[in-house]
Amino acid sequence: MDRAEPVVLLDVREFPEFAGGRIKGSRLVPLGELDRRSGELPSGEAVVCICRSGKRSAQAADTLVASGLKNVAVLEGGLLAWEQAGFPLEKDAHAPWALERQVRFAAGLLVLAGLGLSLIWPVAVALSWFVGAGLVFAAMTDWCGMGLLLAKAPWNRRSGSGAKSCGV
């Protein structure tokens, strides 16, 4: 980043994660949008894909290379390694909770609601069973439907100000 050559820092996380902490100057294009938005990236500049730990950024790099970009790299270890190295992060003042925290909150609330309602309507305990099964499924498959649903919630959408999108 200290070199004179231009570099695009491409953050492929979801907006709540991006708003909660990012490398200054990075641009947000969530991994799920990368296929349709990869054409927005300049073909002549180096692109460094960034995520929390490196898993999504590796997938993003594969997608970008497959779309024809040549100079693509991954920030090894992601933002976790960046922070451990003592480098600064830029944050939005009113960032929403991280999606993982939102999922834990919603799941806990649904379990409590199912248990509470089951005191007056015994069938409601099925809600708690359903949420528990969903959490086990999410852990085993690394796919979380509740997280995908929460990502689309209005409070997890970018407002007109604050975070930068990839408008290269």
C-alpha cells in the first residue's frame, strides 16, 4: 500500500461487518454480489481481496480470476491477521451488530419465545426445537439461512452516507 502503484482493496464481507471495521480506503462488494459486479473493477490495477479470516477472500479471488482479472491477491489471514499485526481499522460510528451476533440474538430470542409460549400453548415448543436444529445444521454445513435472512434486514443495508461501495 505504500508503493506508488494503484491497488484496489476489495472487501467481500457483508455491510454490517464492513461498517464494524475495515481497512481505510477499502471498497465493499459482498461476495454474493461479486459475479455481477466484477466488471466494476479496473482491469489494469492490482486487486487485494479482504474478508475476516481469508476464506471468502480466497473464493472472491477465484471468481475474479475466472472473470478475467489478472493481478488478484488475497490478504492472508484476513482482517484478523491485520488487527493482530497492530494495523488500524476504520469504523462507522453507528455500525449494526455483526451478523453472527445478530444470529445469536435472534436464535436465543426465538428459543425463549418458543419456551415461554409453550407454557400456555404446548405446541409452541416446536419453535425452540426448530431453531436448535437450524443451529446444528448451520454449524455442520457452514450455511446459515438465518444469517442470510438477517443480512437483508433494513438495518443491515447501507445508508446514503458512510461506507463506500465499489464505484470505481
